[in-house]
Amino acid sequence: MVRDATRPVTIRMQVADIDVAREIAGKRGLPCQTYIKGLLHQALQRERKAG
């Protein structure tokens, strides 16, 4: 299986948003960064389709 190339990025987020993401990710058994990356990917796909 070939994986898509990745590149590290740094973003600043509201502390409260990070806290919520950590809580939800923990409930889903995911690392926080993986959860946020998935959310961002889904949002970008929706925006692309919305045109």
C-alpha cells in the first residue's frame, strides 16, 4: 500500500479547542493529532466538493 506524502506543519489553535479535541480523541481511542488531522481532511474534502 502506498501512502500519500506528508509534510509537517505548525498551527496555532485556541487552547479550549485543543482541550475539546483531546477529550473527543481520547473517547475514540485516537491520538489527538490524528483526530485533528482527520477532521481537517474531512473539512477540506467537503469544501472542495462544495466548490
